[in-house]
Amino acid sequence: MTQLLWNGLFVGSFYALIALGYSMVYGIIKLLNFAHGDLYMLGAFIGYAMLSSVGVIPASMSITALLIVLLLTMIISGGIGVGIERLAYRPLRGSPRLAVLITAVGASFTLEYGVSAIAGPNPRVFPVRLQGETFDILGARVSAPQIVLMVIAVLLMLSLNSYIQRTSMGRAMRAIALDPKGSLLMGINVNKVITWTFFIGSALAGAAGVMAGAYYGKIDFLMGFIIGLKAFTAAVIGGIGNIKGAMLGGLLLGLLEAFGSQWLGGEWRDVFTFAVLIAFLTLKPTGLLGERVTERV
Amino acid sequence: MKLRIPKVLAVGAVAAALMATTGCGGILSGGDENASGDSGPIKIAAVIPLSGSSAPTGTYMKNGMQMAIDEINAKGGVLGRQLQFDPEDEACDPTQAAAAANKAVSNGAVVSVGGYCSGATLPTLPIFAKANIPMIIPAANSQELVNQKLPNVFLINGTGAQQSAAAVKFMAKDGVKSVALVDDNTSYSKDIAAQTKKDLEAAGGIKVALATSVTAGESDYSSVVHDITGANPDMVYWTGYYQEGGLIINQLKAAGFKGKIMVADGSVDASLIEIAGGTSAEGVFATMTQTPDTIKGAETWIADYTKKFGSAPGPYSTQSYDAVRLAAEAITKADSTDGDKIIAALAAIDGFELFSGPLKFTPEHTLSSGGFQILVVKDGKFTLHDDLS
């Protein structure tokens, strides 16, 4: 039981990190950025490229090296996210919603097959693999790397939350989510804020990518696809546009999967998970925390 | 070999392919005009995955075929004519495969030697059948391909049922008492798992402690690992693909699973061991047809291949090489490029030497023995453990 809880929360924290980017972008410009899952993949590949170029890293240094790579990857993948917004989404600002949505799908394929063309379609094995001691906590088998990754994920989410609540940029984001035209008239540089939103969301996805690469050990160019869909789902359960909702939705999705697999068997896991979601959204279409629409993001 | 798509989709794709072939009758009959006729090169088509996640294996296959074609051409070709190779990419996707097959037909293919992903190969069967082009399938081996009962289709890889039989035989031999069967929810993988379950139940003595599926393409398999450690079987038999297989082995070991692990042919790839990480994959068994590494006397062939392509051959290189040689042999025997005559020649072949041994097709056009053997991971490499003979 505790093992299931732990498994669910651990996977859920990955979903949550990616769901945040989905939710932030949707909250601000009402765009479902389907390329978001691929930024997670891109993050994993950037981390891979950096770690392999360094050469052999002694085991004692691997955590430090990983943290440095994590930070650099966040900056680079954030930059790429901004680039995508600039090239693919900004020119379409104001066009029909569907056009932008299809552009997002196009951006997703471009990233996937671009990486496949450059790095090859074969899966790669991450140069650093976090494998550590396991502890027994209340009957659950928990490993040291899992704890480290959970702590990093929680720290990232908490700092994002206080950033949005406490800084002027955060206030500007909330204002644009509320009323983009009004914000413009009030002298907020809307484009700058949107750029910044893409940067943060993409950086978080990139961080999740490096963490997944280091923990699971395998990366490939399609790794962002399924997790992107799951994160999107998590964002919707949480109430899309709502930051805390995205975090909660991610954790809930992870738990649903863990328990669904246990109760009904692995082949029914996704059926169970998504049936619960459909039922849930039928009863509460705005998602868990979606009601507080007065303040999205 | 792999059926990476759900059955419903496969059936739909076949239907779509059928419609495409009937709808495009003009294109197909038009194709006869540029067919290889009586002069010029004889075209050998191969619909194989050259992009997508199965691209590495597709490349092994293409190289094996190219090697056979170059060798035959160097010796003067077939019927005094050169062979021309026409590889078409299907990306392991049924829709692309149907389009690629139509293209191969209109290019004037005489024999098709492709077929890796069963799901993508299935919709190409009616297309080649309609054009009366013999198909020698080197890798795809789903039972569904056999069940179509098409006269032009020949499989030179062991079938799923033969693989299950080999797995069950080894489990009994190894003294395993309980087994967990895990598949990746695709038809190829489910076929083997279901067949193994049926064989185990029929044989008795070995308990199926757990039969479950995972979703391919994910990274976290903690839920299935939790189910397995809960059921605590003597052996886990994973019938899916190496990417997920490697992760599952890694996560099973991390969760403290002490039992044995066996994987099916879709997981036999050096990457499985790398993805599993460290020494996690040591001692993992596999049911597999012969690979270049396990064939005695293939050393010169491997050296030639490596010299020609700059990298070592991989799974299905030998079968693909053999498929082309077999096609050339059949054309020679038939003394014609006529489909019916080549099909008759193929069906009549007896004792033609392949890497897997002398060839004689069963009435179903499959190998009489699957040639499955048990490999084990030792010192980071798949090595022969038991040839089950």
C-alpha cells in the first residue's frame, strides 16, 4: 500500500513538472502547446549531449555534475521554448485558435523528427545513472535517487509558485491571464511576459527530461509523446491554467495509475485511469482547482 | 516480427489496403508495363522500416539484402540479368507500408523480400498477392501472417507459436515452477504471451502466477514491477520490445526481484543490456532464432559484412541475406520472372542451405522447425545457452 502510494507520487511528480508548463501557457495565451512534451525529450537530449561531452565522470561527482547539467539544460531548453514561441506561435497571435493548435502539433513533430535526424532513431543510454541505496520507509522501498529527484521537483514547484505569487513578473502573468487587452493598456509588456512564461515552462520540462534520463537511464526521440499526453491530462484534471491544480493533477494521475494497475491488472491501468478522468470531468468540468477562474496561472 | 499496433487497427489497415488496391487497379495493372519484362534488371523489392523506432533493425536487413544482391550480381546475376534492389521505407506503420508496397509493385518488383514489423507487413500481403508477386518474409512472424493463407507468402523466420513452444520447453527444462507473463499490449507481443499461457496450461506443472501488460513508450514501469514482486514468480517472461524490456529489467532488479528473467526475440538487441544498465541484465535468458553471433561458421560472413558496411551485422541481417539468395534461387529454378512459376519453385525448394539450415517449407509456407534457441546474457553479451535440440 505505502509502496503504491510512493510509486504513484514519484511518477506523479514528473507529470506535475511537465503539466506546469502546459498549464502556464494555456493560462496566459489559451494555447495547448503540444510541443511541450517534446521539450522534455529535448531536455533529456541536451543533458545527454553535455554529459557525454565531458567524458567519464567519477561516481562521487555524478550528483554535482548532474545538478550543473540540470541548470544549464533548463536555460537552454527554456531558450528553445522561447524560440519556438517566437518562430511558430507569435506570428499567429490573433489567428483562429485551430491554426495555432495545428502549428503546435507541427512544432511537436518538427522537434521529434529533428532530433531523430540529428541524434538518430536509436535509444540512447544516459551517461550518468542514479542508482543508490534503498531504504525501507513504512513498508515502501524507496531509493536515495528517488528522494533526491522528488526534492528537486518539489523545490522547483515551490519556487515557481512563490515566483508567480510574489514578483512583479508573476503579477503581470496573472494579469494577462485575466485580461490580455486590459494588461496591455495598463502598460504591461505582454510579449515580454509571454516569452518569459514559455521560458519557465520549457525550463521545467527540460529539467524533468534530464531527471528522467538520469533516473530511468534511457532516452529516445519519442519519449516526450506519451508523457506529454499524460501531463496534458494532469493539467486538465487540475483545472488547466491553474498552477497548483497542475501539480495536484500530476500527483493524482500518478496515484490513479499505481492503484489502477494494482486493482485491475496492468492491461487495464490506462482504461481505469482515463475512465476515472472522464467521470471526474463530467462531474466537474473545470477540474480540481479550476473554479478559481478569476485568477488563472 | 513485431506487431506494434492493436489488432483492430491491423484489421482496419488491411481493409484500407484492400480498398486501396481495388481502387487503384489502374495503377497496379499500369505497373505491369514497367515490370521487369524479359530484359533489363530484375527488381527485388523490400518494404522495411528505414525510419522510426525500428530503423536500426531495418538497416541491418537492408545491408544484408544489399550484400546478397551485390554478390549475386558479381557472379553474373540471375538468368543472365542483373538484380536491382528497391528498398522502400514503411516506418513500421501500416499505412506507410501499404503505400510503399504499392510503389514497389508499380516499380515492377519481381519478388518482395521485406517484412519486419508484422503489423506493417500484414496490409502489404493483399497488395503483393493481387499483383502475384512472391513474398519471402525474412523477419515478420506473427501467426496472423500465416493465417491469411496466401499462396505467394513464404516465411523464413520462426513463428510466434514456435517461439512460445521453445519458451515453454526451456521453462520446464530449467525447473521453473511459476511464471509471470508480461507483454506490451501489441498484437505480436500479446500473441506470444497468450500462446505461452495456453501451452503452459496444457502442459501443466508450471503455474502462471501473473499475466499482465504494460504500455509501450513509457519510462516508469513501477506498477508492473510492483505486481511482479507481489506475485513473486520463479521467472518473468517479457514478450515485448527491447526499449521497455531494458527498463523493466532495471526496475525489477532495483525493486529487489531475485527470480529469473527471460525475453522474447523483440528484446534481443545489445541496447537491452545497455538500457538495463550495469550488470542488471546478466543472466537474462532470451528465446531467439539464430543471429550472426550464434551461427557456427558465420565468421567470414560477419567479417565481409563488417568490411562492407563499417559496422557489425545485427538481428535479421542473415535472414535478409538469405531471403535474397532464396529469391535468386527460385527465379533460377523457375527460369522465368513469372510470379506463378517462382511461387511454384519456392514451394518445391528442398534442402537449399540457409544460415538456419537446409530449407523446406511446410504446406503453410513456414519453416518446419522454428530454429528457436535460448540465449543468455553473459559478460554483457547475448551468448548461446541452450539450442533446445
